[in-house]
Amino acid sequence: MTVDGTSLLMDPGPGALVRLVRCGDAPGGVDAIETVLLSHLHPDHSGDLVALLFALHSPLPASEAPLRLFGPPGLARLLDQLRGIYGSWLHPRKRRLDVTEVRPGDVLPLGEGGASAAPFAVSHAQDRLSEVALGWRFRDAAGRSLVYSGDTGDCPGLREAALGCDLLVLECSTTDEWDVPGHLNPTQAGAVCAAASPGRVVLTHQYPNAAALDLSALVGRQFAGPVEQARDGDVYTVSATPRKEPA
Ligand SMILES: [Zn+2]
């Protein structure tokens, strides 16, 4: 993801690095990665941290820029425990590692122009390493906003953060027949969209049984705005025309 020229790698789950390079968004490979944001510490959102740090341990990457990691409380402990297994293999050879644990309500400036990233609390139980799962709201200097739900059930924090955003990247993990706490099915996702009224919705984090469905149509039963079902390699751009936030 790029916000006003700041490149961000969000939730590097397994395979994220390979897909990032394949999609052409990181022509410098791992050298292009300077900031990584995590929503929570489940392996499907953080597994490629090991691959990234091991790649940076190799002598091949040239960048000497610090690698900045931001994530929920418990991130430092996760890294400590991974180092307990892998030791020096996870030490970047040329780059300093800056790890920052963030909490709901924090606001991270992105660059000098006024863009920001702000974590918010979502409903997704964490029973080890961390008790906090986050969504992220991004805002550029022109006021355009993208909200990433992370993994979550329907909750006030998500509805509030997503209210009137330009693009809502919303998890839709399950089918209506298989309700999983801490995740959304199409009916629940539709209710969130109807309440938050985003300019556009992209549905992501689809389990295989959900991915086989026409999720856009199912969410569209409750939400009249544009809804798309994300596929690997898709690229989305937030509209150049900022929407007015609802009163
Ligand atoms: Zn999760």
C-alpha cells in the first residue's frame, strides 16, 4: 500500500513477499520494504515476518534504511520468541530494526505532508502473545481515507472507524451457514457496510468456502454502494475525489 508516497506492507502473511514482488509494487524487492504494519499476531497475518527478516539477513539486499515494524502489544514478544528459535538468522545484516507496539487511539504520521495511519480496536480474540487486535484507518493529506478491518466480528470500533471512509477493505471470512466468532459472514459484512456507508468496499480474507460464493452480491443485499470481491494481485486506488464525511 502507498499513502502519499509512503510505502507500507500490511499484514505479511504466508506468501505475501512473493506476491508483493510479483505484483510489481516492490521493484526493489525487500529493499523496497521500509514500514510494516500488523493488525494482529495470528500466523496468517504475520508469518512472512520470518521470511522478510531472513531475507534481510542475507548479504544480497543493499538497503541500509531502518525497517520499521508497527503492531499490537505482544509484537516485541513474538519477535523475541522467533529469535529464540532462529537466532541470528533473523538479524538484518545492514538494517536497524525499529519495533513499535501501538494501541487504539495512536496516530502515526506518514511522511511530512499530513498523511496518517491510526489503529483502532476490533473484535477478534487473541489468546496468546497479545490481547489486542487492531484495524487500521489511513488518511492522506487530501483527506481521502482507507479503512482496513483486519480480522473482526461486527463491533462498534469497526463501524465507527469505517464511517464514511472512501474505501473499506473489509474481511468477509465465512459463509452465512458457518458463523465464526471474530469474523464476518456476508450478512454481517453487509450490516457493517450499511451502517458505515463507505464510498466503496473490497471484501477480503475469504476462507475457501466463502471465496467460492458471489460475496459482492450477498453483501449487496444490504448495501447499495460498489462492492468488489478481492482476488490475489488486485490493485485498488482510492478515488481522487474526496467524499464528504457524513454528519
Ligand atoms: Zn486472525
